[in-house]
Amino acid sequence: MQYRLLSALPLLVLTSGCAARRVPVQATVVDLSPKFLSFYDSAVAGQLDAEARWSLWKTRYGFAAVPPTPFGDSLARRLLDSAWTRYPDALPRIRTGAAALGISPERELHRVVGLLGCGSETKVKVVVFVGGFEENAFAYSSADGTPTIALPLEAGDASRSLLHELTHAVHRSSGCADIKSGYGQSLAELVLSEGVAMRVVERLLPGHGASYYTNAAPGWLDSATARRAAILRGVREHLTESGGAIAQKFTFGGGTTGLPREAYYAGWEIIGALLRGGMSLRDIATTRPDGIADLVLRGIQELEPESAR
């Protein structure tokens, strides 16, 4: 659903205001809040029930942070239903639109490129949308191949989410790893990409705990840490597998231990181990696709002695 809206929308180019740019990066913004408000105001005025509201959402808006699968459709419906009573309190922010984020995507893109030391010609599209208060930003390629970041407006830490997803865009660019983005990437690519993004945020927004950088629900990180050996073993067993089913299993699903988001935990730990072992973020981010599985395996192997201590 989330991919069908973009091609017809106007683009607004944001500039950093710098007199001279050291890298020719560019961020453009597409604001979907007016489309959401068209749906929301009509649904409220018509006093629609949940079924009619869902039907109108699909025709007037139809954008959610869900995978492009039947499972994603059902998840979008659940998000809308659970968020419905929370939207009134968020309306002032939603009606302000993209300006309510209070940050410059282009300036943040410069920071990511500078830290990774690659992707200096990255151009991205930032889609500001209204989600279901799940704070789930995500990245993908639009129909014309432009790296695209979808950033929720209604709640959450915009700086953290934006930096995380900008890192994905830069990392996947031809100037870095040149990973083919999409829901069909291998588990190794997923794990490495998420780990790099979390560690970049850690560098650019220092001073927080690990739960902040992993964007974890209360108790999730402790649960994952207690299962670290099992999670890493499961990742190792499925490392080269790809496709929607494997991505769903290790993100929205229960992985191999029954815990959601195992790919994120594995990425956080594996990239951390590689950095402690002497690699730089640039070293990791410029690893080409055919070397990613071996690098992730190396990180797992570096963690195994730690688990034994």
C-alpha cells in the first residue's frame, strides 16, 4: 500500500542554507498529512463505523508502515483501529504538517554521509506520513529508484528515526554498499543494515542508553539479551535466506526464539562487536553485498567468546 502514492505527489526541495556544500547530497520532502486529513475529517464528519472508516482510509490515504503483503494489509487495519481514539490529541501537530518535525532532512543527511565517509552523491526523498503511533519509520526505493524514507509525524523522536532511515539510504547507495533495498533482501543484509543504522544514531545522538538506539519496547532488550546465544544461532542458520517471509520472521514475527525484532537485536550486537574489533563504520558500510554474509558471520563468531565468559 505505501508505495502507490508517491509518483503523483509534488516535491519540495529543502536546502541546508550552507553557502558552499562539501557533498552534493539532496533531500526532498513529500508531506502526506493533507491526504490523511482529507480522510480523517471526512470520516469524523460522516460518523463512520470501523468498517466504513477502513474502506475510506484505503481510498483516500492508504499509506502505512507495513510490509507490502496481505499480512501488511491486516496490520494496517489493526493500526488504524487502535490509533483512532488517539488522533484528536495529535491533530495540532498533524495539521502543522512536515514543519512540525522541526529538523532539516538535508542537514541530517550531510551528517550521516560525513560519518560513514561514503555516499556523497546520495539523493533521498523523505515522505512525512501519519501512522498509528507505532513510531515506525522505514526506508525503500520509490518507483523511479530514488531512496525514500517514510517518517511518521504523529508521535515519536523524529531526530532518531530520521537519522536511522537516512543511514539506510546512504548505506544502500552506489557510493557505499550498493545494497538493493526492498523487502526481499537477505537476512544478512537486513541484520547488517539495521545494525549500522543503530550505531550511526548512537554516534550522532550520544548520551542515551541502548534501549533508545534500538528503539525498544520496555523489557525487550533485556529479553533479547537473555536469549542472545539462541538469537545469534538462529540468525546464523538463516543468514543467506531472503524474501518477504524471512524478513517478516525476523522483524514483525517471532524469529527463532519467539521474540519480535530479532534482526535488530542481532544487528546491534554484531555491529558493536565488529566496531570493538577494530573496524570502522566506513569499513562496514562499504562492504559489498557479496561480502556481507561473511562479515555478519565474523561478528557472530566474535560474540561467541563473549557469551562463553
